[in-house]
Amino acid sequence: MKRQLHLNLFIHSRGHHEAAWRHPDASPLPLTDIRYYQDLAQRAESALFDSIFLADQLALGEDVSQAARTWLEPVTVLSAIAVATQRIGMIATCSTTYTEPFNLARQFGSLDHISNGRIGWNIVTSWLATAAANFGSAGQATGQISHADRYARGEEFMAVVKALWDSWADKGKYYQVAGPLNLPRCPQGRPVLVQAGSSDTGRRFAARHAEAVFTAHMEKATAQAFYNDLKALVKTEGREPEHVLILPGLSPMIASTEAEAQRLAREVNELSDPEVGRKRLSGRFGGHDFSHLPLDRPLVPEDFPPPSTVEAARSRTEVILNLVRREKPTLRQLLARRSDRGVVQGRRRRRLQHHAAAAAVDARRVQRGGDPAVAAARAVPHGVRGEDAARALWSRLAEERLPGARAAGRVAALNVPSNVERKSSKRRAQSLYCAFAPQAGLFRPGGRRRRGR
């Protein structure tokens, strides 16, 4: 059976590369301008991505003077994106450690209504040590909650919030919620549940609750091992393994040629500051001091604290330590690798196919570049509009024997943006296809499933 990829756009500031904001071609819009996010979401929707995703952190980064990473609160952003899009799924991050279940259930339930059933929740327990200081109260300590306690609270949080979406009360060790939720049941019943923890505790948490799991790996072997382990854990929890999708991260440098992509990668790498990377590395290891390490000495595992002692995101510390054991990079080389977060450059279709075939990812949908409708749209000459475009599109679609194409072709052509004749062939194809597809039934918006439990 032919496999297809699920594609999710991770909107992370100006991009995952720490120096992306400094590149001359970066967007001039401030990160507090909602148009920046709406434009990216609309582009992803036009490209037929499944979803967009917004991360979050609950404290100001120590590298704020060198890296522009301040962004708007994600739940608020998604409400604005929801009214600017029609089909694409939207995932926001929210913490089980620093949020109350009733509040979160109400916020995400409201978003699901606003978006007509397109909302997902990325469940995090908030590993950042500096976040704890922002959530204290009079007479209460503000120290970071341990890794084990965060997940214990998270388990109870999930029981409460699921009960609220089903309009039941709940009472436990950490939370006592009378319920019911003062909101009608949302279109999906519950938002799609997403999770990104890769530690042993995090994997078991994901196996119990998640429908999609974000992960990051630098080797195919570790990606395969993670995939197989998580699917086995899902089955142990009495769930169907195919109901949990695994979505590994990829940071592409996109250009028309391999040489251009490599040039772009070099340009942003040259804009990087090693000291910014050192601060970020410290944050990943719970504030550990790396200031004494020289930039050009090969690293050894003993330069890092044991992952079991780190109360931050342990899965990422393991990824870094495995890289150090395997390749013995210098600190400068490690920081360069982390600044681009596994950037790939140029033409990578064969590599993506290779990884998908290796069962390192789940795959069901791919951008429909090979569909007859796209081929037909590309064949419409530049400058052709209105009824002439409809006839041209219809004549191409008729050759493909697509149902409903005559009326759909006219609607599609009339709905193409007025500047379509100035777009590239690919952009024109996307515009025509996106206008045509819903009319012809090739792409049905909505259609999200809802489970009972």
C-alpha cells in the first residue's frame, strides 16, 4: 500500500535556526503582529499541510539580547488564525503544571467551537527551570517541580480535563473540580491530544494519552527504535498502535538548487553567536554551567551532568549525549549542530522517502503535487482568467475524467487571486487546485474523526 506523509508546520519565531531572524530575507513583521502567523498558516493551508503547531515557554530566555524569540501566547494566536483559515488543523502548547484543568478545558473547548473542530493540544509538563519562578504565590516556594512529580500531576490533570470535556466532576490528590464544564460539547468531543516527551516516563504518558507524538532524532536507528518502542507501549495500554502518529522534526533549507540551499545554510550559520548556543545548551541541562568549556576541545560525556539528575527535558539531553559519544564534536561543532536543529538542504525527496520507508515516521497524507487537478492547473496558460480559465481548466480535467469538473472548473477559475498570472507555475497550480478541489470532492475539509472515550 502506498504511504503518505502527514505534514505539520512548526511556527517557531523566525525559524528554528537561532540566527534566522538576522538574515536579510527574514520577515520584517514583528513577532507581535498577528499577520505574521496568519500568513504562515494560510501558506501551509494552501500547500495542504495537515496542521500548524505553536510551542510555548513560560519565561524570558537568557539569550533575549541576541535572539528574537519572544512570541504571543499561543491559545490567543490560534483564535485569530482560526478565523483566517478554513481547513488546516491548529495545535497549541499548554502546560499541565502551570494551568488549571477547568481553565484549559474551557479555552480549548472554545477554540474547537471557533475553528469548527480543528484544534489540538500539545501537552507539556514545563521543563524550563526559570518558568517555576513565575508561578509562585505568597508563602509558597517557587522551586522547579521534579521530573517525576510533573508527570504525576500531569496524569491527574489528564484525568480531570478529559472528565470535564465529558462534563463530569473529578477529585484527586492535586485537583478537586466540581464540574461540569460551562460550555457545550465541542465539535471533536475533545481536542486532538499531542505530546512530545521522549523520556521513559514521557513515552508511557504519550502511550496512554497522545494521538500524535512530536520527536527529534539525529540518527535513523534511534528514530526506528523510538517508533517501535512507542508503538509497543501504545499496544500495552490497550490502544491501537495505528491510532498514534509519530511526527519527527525536520528543519529544511529550501531553495531551487542544492547550491543555493547550501549557500543559505552557510549564511545563517555565519550569523550565529556561540555564546547564545552555550546559554541554550545550559537551559537544556537545567541551568548547568558550561562557561568553563573551551570551544575547540573535543567533548566527552563527563562534560555533562548525568541525564537522571536533570529536571528539564531529559529526552533532549539524551540526544545530545548520544551525539557526543558517537561523534566526539567540539563545543563549537555541537553548538553549530544545535543552532540549525538538524537542517537539511536542497533536494531531499529521496532521503525523506528513505526515512518514511524505514518506519521512522507515520505517513498518510502528502502535498498533492501529483494529482491530476494540479497537473491540469499547471497546464492553464499564464494570463488566462475568468471564463477562459474555466474552459482551459475544464478541458484538461475532462481528459482526466474527474467527476464534477465542469462546474468546479468555472468556480475554481473565478476564485483564483487576481495576481495569479504573475505567480510561478507552482503557485498558480496551488491557487487553482485549492479553489477547485473542494468543489470536485478531491479534498474534503473537516472530516476529522472523533473517538468516544
